[in-house]
Amino acid sequence: MDRTQLLDAYGRMAVIRRMEELISTLYRDGLIPGFVHTSVGQEGCAVGALFHARPDDVITSTHRGHGHVLAKGLEPRRMMAELMGKETGSCRGRGGSMHVADPSIGIFGANGIVGAGLPIAVGAAHALAGRGQGAVAVAFFGDGAVATGAFHESLNIAALRGLPIVFFCENNRYSEFSRAADQHPVPVAQRALAYGIPFAQFPGNDVAAVADGMAEVLGKVRAGGGPYLVEAVTLRVRGHYEGDEQRYREPAELAEASAIDPLRLARARLAELGVTETELDEIDRAAHSVVADAEDFARNSAEPDPASAGDYVYVRRRTTTPVARAGSAGGKPSSGTRILRQALHDALADEPAVFLAGIDVAGGNVFGVTRGLHEKFPDRVLDTPIAETAIMGLGVGAAMAGLRPVVELMYLDFLGVCFDQILNQAAKLRFMTGGAVTVPLVIRTQFGSGRSSGSQHSQSLETLMAHVPGLTVVMPSSGADAYGLLRSAIEDDNPVVFIENRLLYEKKSPMPPPDHRVPLGQAKIVRPGRDVTLVSWSRMVFDALEAAETLSAEGIEVEVIDLRTIVPLDRETVLRSLQRTNRLVIAHEAVVDFGVGAELAALAVKEGFWTLDAPVARVGAAFSPAPYAPVLERQWKAGPADIVRAVREVAAC
């Protein structure tokens, strides 16, 4: 770093320091709501790490991310307005201190979940690598994140694929209230060795040392050298959060902070280079002026319109119309597996931004759905390790960077392993950025009971997904719907969880034509009737149809509705049918309690109350885990006979 560069770096650090000091005061005075975590004393890490960053580089940050986003180029006005919850904030007041973002300049967001930004940065790096322009992702994280699975999964995938990413650890010696020495049995350097990744360590409070070291690291990564792990050793001056009294720290440790303050060290070095105190004081005054302007701007900005509280949850969907001939007898009879494979093939062929990723997808996966696609699209059908969190994060980051990932979760039951990336990242990033990003991600997965797969491979968990605003949940039954809904899901700009039933993989139906689409959010009446409305989805639609045939022989004509999409829920089709039949039964594979059936029952009781002539009935599995023994599983799960009994009871009222 020469004299001019160091002066520039000092000015950037001065703005961050003054901003953080003011944020602390405003938070104390109640002008900034929520939680605030400042990075006082760590300015050398942020400015040094990004001093040689390019505009097309991408960063992900932490809950202590103010310095990172300012160093990447976020306007102080927009950051301060965001912290005050104003409409002029970088996220329109939807993100706040822990979620500041501006994807237009490569800031993919600070993050309130420790380590969660690492898989997203891996996805961004995958997208950047495909462009071949030398851009790099920099993933900031604290020493506490080293213990998370997201850290290990991210390093592993980045190393395997040789991605252009720098994992930048700010080791500030504390994970919340715990000393790093009490949390980690080995140093960060050994983590790099475990994954075959180059490692560098810098004195984090020396901005020149960090910037010079990062210049070399970034040069190697841009040249195709693959990922790098960097540790910047620094010191957290303030508590874990504003208001933390830090009773767990020794006074001597806090006194050390003054001696190694990054602004103090930089001033001393600049003095050696001939810069006068007057010049440095002028830089400080300029920083104060910038921050004062940001405060005035934020104070005078309008708050969001309360009527907009529900905005930016979903991207407006394109209106599509099913092709009339789709699903007709003209198509060649094909298995559900072949139909899904054809849908994926056609999506890959039509749109270069689409890629598939997941465990063994290149070899066809467990059920053979993706078999043969890797041979036709070798660069876009990617095997991953068994690392569900990183797989989902790969999809989220790549989607934010402009691709259209289709990632596979092998079994719906494995949802718990990677739920954060779906619940707190994919579903919320559009909202938390005030509509600044789209996440066109499809998560393909499957489920199905009835084959003695046991409690961890038989669960119908669509209710968990349906309860998360921001997600779209699709569950097709027929082959034509599976093709049309999957194509629509891949073309949609919202994150979609596409749930297939493995018991339908070998069920044959006509192959739909390539232009077939089924709009998301439209249910279908698959059997008209006049006496009872029977709503179902996925495999249970066939049980519903079988039950309807049995009941027809008894003079009870059942109208069967296939929801097809759980979210958005087609309430109108259900209510219109209920107006004709005045009775409602819901049948699903999931356990009865607290499910989608309960939501439909509530809909009928509230909006369809005056049309009801009988209580609403629900049919589903018993409220227990799925048994393994066939005799127990048959007793546990619901089937056509259970539906027939429920309809008879409702029809008799």
C-alpha cells in the first residue's frame, strides 16, 4: 500500500468508525429498533479485505456486517435509513441491521444466522465461475461459524469444484460470550488443510497488511486457483450486541484494543509517510460530515407505507395457460419418471441459465429421474457431496446471481438437515431486500408411505413448507401435471418446493408436448359430482377417485378436486364446488392433525359457512411416526376405505 492508498483506506475506516459510533448512540436513544451488532475495532478487516474488490465481485456478510457493506460501496445514507427502518433504506426497511443488502453492487446480504452466508456465497461463486470474467465471491464469517456444518459443507464443495471464493474469517476472539479458545480444539489454519485449501493469516487491525495480503489472494483466485481461506486476527471492542456489559471479559483485554486500534495504527503509519495531523484531522472531519449527512437523510426519510407490509413476499407470477391437447391420448404412454426426466431435459435445452445439482444427480439419483441428463448437459448436471445445507445454499446464491437452479433434496424427510437455507434464506431474501432480488430456485424432492420405509423416509411434510411465506409448494398427481407444473416452476421467479410421490414414478400416462404448462396455484376438478366435495392432492387423488367410484354405486356422486399446488392455494375452486355440494371431505397422506386439511376446513367454516350442510371431515394418517412393519403401516395410513367411510358419514347428515 502506498501513501495515497493508505490515505484512502484510512478515510474508509473513519467513515465506518464514525457510523458505528453514531449507530450505537441512535440505538440507545430508540431511533434504531431491533438488534444492533457493531464492528468497532474491526474496520481494518472490512476495508482491507475489499480494498482491491471489483464492482462485479459478490460478498456475503454476518450479523456484524455494517463495515463490510460500507467497504463494498453501499451509500451511508441508504444504510442508515435501513437501520432506522425507512423506505429509503437499501432494503426499504425490511432488513434492518442484521440483513443489510444491495445485490445491485454485489452485496448479497448480511445474515442473522451464523454461517448461513457461506453456502450462499458458494452458489454465487458457481454463477461467477460460469461467466468466466474473473469475479470472486468473498464470504465473511466470524470464528464462531467455524463450528457450524454450513462452514464445513461450503469449504468442501468449493474445494471440489475449484470455485472462485475467498472464505474470510474475522477472528475477533469471541463467539457471542464465549472465548474462541474454549470453542475450537484446533486453529483455523488446520481447517484449510483438511479441505486442501490454501490458507493465509493477516493481522486484522493492520489495514495495509490485510489489503496487501488480499491483493495476492484475490489475484490467485481470479486466475483460477480455486478457493482460499483467510483468517484476519482482530479484537471485538464492543459487546456481542449493543447493551452487552461484557462482564465475561478482563479489563486488560479491553485496554489492548486501544493499542491495536486500526485507525490509530494507520495514523501512525501515515505519519511515518509524511502525512500531517492536520491532513488526518481533515479526513476525520470529512467522515463526520458524511455520517451526519446520512443521519439527516435517514431522519427525514419517510417510513414505509403500512399498507405495504405484505409486499415483496412473492414475485408476480406470469399468467400461463395449459395447452389444450396436453395429457391427451395422443402422447406415448410413459412412466412418471420418464415424464419428469423429459421436463428437466426440455428445461435444460430451452434455458441456458438452468442447471441441476444434488446428490448423485449425474448418475440419475436413487430413483433414476435424472438418468442420462449429465451426458447431454455435462456442465449443468452437477453431482454434490452429501451436504444438504450447502446444496440448498448453492441454489440460493446461484439464483440470486441470475441462474435458475433445480436442486434435489433426496428425501423430503431430510428437510431438517437444511431447513435454514429454505426457511430463512430462500423464502425471505426477496422480502428482506425489499424486492431487490429474485430467487428463481426449484427444490425437487420426493416422499411416499406404504413401502415399509420407516419413520425417517415416509413423511408427508408439505404443511411445514406451506407455513413459510415466500415459498411455493407443488404436489402433482398425474404425469401431465407433473410435466406442466415442473416446467412452470422452473420458469417462475419464486422459490418453489416441488414434491413428487415416489409411488407414482412408475405409473404410466401420456407424455405431454414440450409446450405444456400448468399454472401454479390452479386446482383441477378431476371428477365432477353433486353430493360431496372431496379435496386431495398427490397420490391420494387416486385413492379419492377409487373411493368416488365405490360411492357412485351407492348413489353418492363425489366431486374430486386435485389441488396440485398447496401454495398458492386455490381457495376459489374449493369454495365454488362447496356451493354446489354443501359438504366437504379432505383426504391427504400426511397425518391429520395440524395439516393442510385443517386449513381447508377453516376455509370452509369461515368463507363457506352458510353453504355447509354437514361437518367438515378430514382423512389422513394417524398422529404418530410411520411404522416399519407392513401390518402396522397399513393400520397407520389412510386409504380408499377410510375416504368412503368419511364421505358416507358426511353425506348422511
